[in-house]
Amino acid sequence: MYSSSIINSSRLNMKKYFSTVAFISILLSFVNCSNDDENTNPPTSACSTESDGGIYQSCGIDFVSSISLSEMGATGGNDSWGWTDPSNGKEYVIMCLNNGTAFIDISTPESPIYLGKLPTATENSSWRDAKVYQNHAFIVSEAAGHGMQVFDLTSLRNVTNTPQTFTANTTYTGFGSAHNIVINENTGYAYGVGTSTFGGGPHFVNIQDPTNPVAAGGFISDGGDAYSHDAQVVTYNGPDTDYTGREILIGSNQIEIVIADITDKNDPITISTINYENIGYTHQGWFTENQRFFLLGDELDEQRVGFNTRTVVFDFEDLDNPKFHMNYIGSTPAIDHNGYVKGNKFYLANYRAGIRIIDISGIASMSMTEIGYIDTFPSNNSAGFSGAWNVYPYFESGNIVISDINSGFILVKESNP
């Protein structure tokens, strides 16, 4: 997801660097919105003492275990997700690598077991993404012609001789390369984003029968940019009762956010769009659990503008009229990457600043406070594309997964959850 190297003027070849800084200047010149600086939360942190971070500096987070890239036969890490076996509660990590997807048993967190790897479908790539539905992993990559691999995770129950080389149960070929995959587990639909189809907008796939994925259309936004770099899709139960029960997509579309009703796959509708000041690259965001506020990360603003890590928060109380709410400014200059909400906490993969845990219980009153971190890239916290790519905080046990570009798999846990 290194956004500084993934789009060109067509937005379909995501592996080339921007030709000049002037391109960004052109994008910025089109932004016309209110002064966001009025609602900026200055850097705040409750961290004053260090935790047991092992080789890493940390606060409020304890290091548990790790598996290096070399142990997994790879040279780069990227995205990650998790799966809990419903038959016994065992937890597994899906760790995306430059040359495939690793599966890790963390049922004994201090001694994780690298079970093996599902190799890339075609060629190596620095971009790979996985999500889970009905005990199956769905994996996409920017590798040419890769498609969407489907892997039955229940087969991990019977692995004895490790590591193994796994085989996909099936591969969906309705698209070739894709930057990311989004799944709404309530409806059984997957959405490939950043493909060469539908202008790079979401490519709908019915996965209700996981090993028989079926093309179901796609969506081209009516806004200023069709290409979705990332998205969240929910069955809506938020404050805007006009859309209760509808399937709503929030697309991070490079230069804006797009809100769409995609309930009818044959007639998806743009509800609204919104932009913000100092756009670098509208990268990824996540709803609060009440689906009122949306926390967005912009992947190039720290480099292009020069401020500390910024999370842009929007008020989506009215989906037809979304509003800027506040900026949260972090404690380092590092670039923010993927962030997820669990309860009243925002878990942020912060590249060279590792991961950050931010208390958002006061978000309605524009209060957000960093309450924990572990820095997996100890050498510096500058605005570069190294370190923590993704964080997965949803295991019932409280185990938190970090997938690190340089260090591989790292397992941590909050000191006082």
C-alpha cells in the first residue's frame, strides 16, 4: 500500500511512482473545503512509562513473540488478518508476504507455529491482502493475473509436518491484479478494489458459497475519482435512519471519500462525497462502532505537508451530508497506514512508529488520546515506508497482530486492556 508508488495518471498501474510533486499540487488545487485546522487536536499521550516491549520501545503494550521473514522464506511483509477456529477457539494469523501467504498458529502465543505458506498465484508482489468469510481466506495481490485465491482455513487443523506448501481450493479470475479486498460478512459479498475493472472501483463477487465465487457487477463512483484504494462495507445500523439495513460502502478514493449504497448490485448509487484540506492520498478508514464517525488515514500528507501523523475524523450522522469533524495529530512524524476500531480504541499501524493505540471514547467532543504504542522500527520515526503495515486487534484473547514490512510477524498484547 505504499501509495507514493502505486498510481499513475490512469490510476490502473499502481506500481509506478508519481512522476513529479507537481501532480500532488494539481490535486490539492481542486480541494475546496473549510479550514480544518480549527478542529485540530494537538498531540496528546497518556504514555509516560515503558512496558515490556522486548527489543522494542513501548508503552502500554507487551511484546509476546515474533517470526522473522527469513523463517517464512520471504523478503517482505505486508497485510494481515486473523481467523478463530469455531470448533475449538484456536487462533490463527494470516500473514501476507511478498511471495505468498503464511498461516501461523498462535494458540500458544509465546510459541507461535509457522504452519506453512500458500504461494502467490503468479509472481511476487509487495502488495497482498486477505480477508476471511465462512472459514475461508480470500487473498488478492497486485501480482499480474493473480485473481482471488480462496483457501479453506479448516485444513489448518490437521497440519502436522511444518512448514507445508498449501494449495488454493479455487481461484476467482474475474479480475487479475487487485490492490485490496473487502468483505461484508453479513451479506456474503467480497469487493476487489484497485483492479483494472470498473475504473478501479469495487468489483462485486458473491462468495456465499466460498469455493464457488460468482461475479456480481461493480461500481463506478459519480464523484471525482472512481478508483478505490481501500473501502469498508457495512450493513448499516448508524444514526441516519434513511439507510438502516442498507449495504453501505465507504470508499477511500485517492482524492476524496465516497459514500455509496450498494444494496442493489445491479444499481449501486453514490450517496455523497467529501474531501478535506491538505489531501495527499486518501488511503484507508474505519467507522466507529456506532457508525457515526469515520477515521481516515491519508498516506502522503505527512510527507507532502510535513506535520505529524494525522487522522482525519468525519461526522457521518447524515450520510447525504457528511462533515469534517476534527484532525487528530499524533506524537511522531511517521506516516499512518491501516487503522481499525475496536470498542473505544483506535488501533493504528503507523509505519516507522510501529502501532499506536488511541482512546476515542471522547471523539464526539473532539478528544482523542494515545494510550499505548510499540515501535517496531526502532531506528527512527520519520515519514518513510518502512515498519508496521497492518494491525489486527480483533482476537477474543486480546492478542494483537502486527505485520511488519521489515521484521515480519510480531504478536503483542495490551498491558492493561
